[in-house]
Amino acid sequence: MEIRIATSLTSLPNGREPVKSRQPRGPRRQRGSGMAVLFDCDGTLIETTASSGDPDAITPLPAAAAVLAGLRALGYRTGILKNQPEIGRGLLAWHEVEAANRRIEALLGSFDVWRICPHTRDEGCPCRIPKPGMILSAAAKLGLPPRNIIVIGTTGRDMVAAAAAGSRGILIPGASTLRADIAVAKEVAQDLHQALELIVGSRGQERSPRRVSRPRPTSRAAGA
């Protein structure tokens, strides 16, 4: 599509030929506008805790606030995806989960979308990760196609859900990550900072093949 720059003719007081004067341009489009990054919260943004409904037990990972601030500054929208089967098992009430979520936002800033699945594995809910329901629902809420969604998580289930939704997945290995998950993941980041580098560095590039960064041997992984 051709882009035309509006011009006007300005006469100079000394009688010289008129010159073209550029009109002010509109605000520049932010780098990440039209994109969103969804996080599987536990182990990715906050420390995994025994009681996910206790706001006082929530501790952000050291890089979480800075990385989220960087994404938001670039125009990326952010969201949370959470399997919360404790609700389905009767171990947590919705108001307890909501109190914990408010605490997360108090520590890490406001998120554009939250998606929580309260069902247990046996219920077969289409939203429960590794199924793509929460990702597709978040994309619809944000008005974005799933291909404009990036999912960051610590397990192979997160990556399966991202692929099923047609979204991009970045794995950050943690205590619950299996070696097999690392081996098959298309993109692996050492930490949140490197995940941010992968996201920012890939804008404007073709999505395939993707740049893959393998974790150092010191990365924690289940079965190590």
C-alpha cells in the first residue's frame, strides 16, 4: 500500500520559489503493538508456592517486574494463564484465588487478560492446559489472532497448548521441567531476560525457522 506524505507550499518573504513543508506525522507504532505475551504464572513470574491461594506467600521471581515493564513499554499486551484445579477439588474458593491474583498485580502491574481453568484433569475441560482453550479465549478477548500470541511457560504442556492454538511457545526450564520437554521445545530460554531477547529479536522476522537457545547444564530440570 502506498503511503503519501502530505505537503503544503510555503512562500518565502524574499520572493524565492516556494518550498515543500512536511506536515507532522502521527505517533509511531509501538514495536509490540498487536502482540501479546501470556505467562503460565507459577515458576515463570512467581515462585511456586505450596498454597497458591495465600497472597502473603507470593514472591515474584527477580527478573519478572523488569521484563514485564520492558514488554509493556514496547507495546506488548500481557496476560496470565493458570490451571487452578484446587478450585475443582474444593481446596480453594474463587475469592481466595482472586485475592492472590490481586496480589500478583500489586507486585507486577496490571495484566490485560487473565484466564483460569478451575477444573481437574479428569473433567476433560477444553481450557485446561495442555489443551488450547485458555489461549484461544485470551486471544479473542484481546482481539488478536492466535498467531500473534506468545506463550511462556515451564512445562511441555504449555508448549503443547501453544502449538495447538497456533501460537508461539517459549520454554523456560524450572524445577518441574522434564528433560524430554527441553529436547522437543522449539524455543528454550535460560530465563525471563533471554525470553525477552528472543521476543524482541524476532519481530519483523519470519517465524520459521526459529532461533533456539538451549539451557546451560546448570539449569534445573526434573530427573536431572
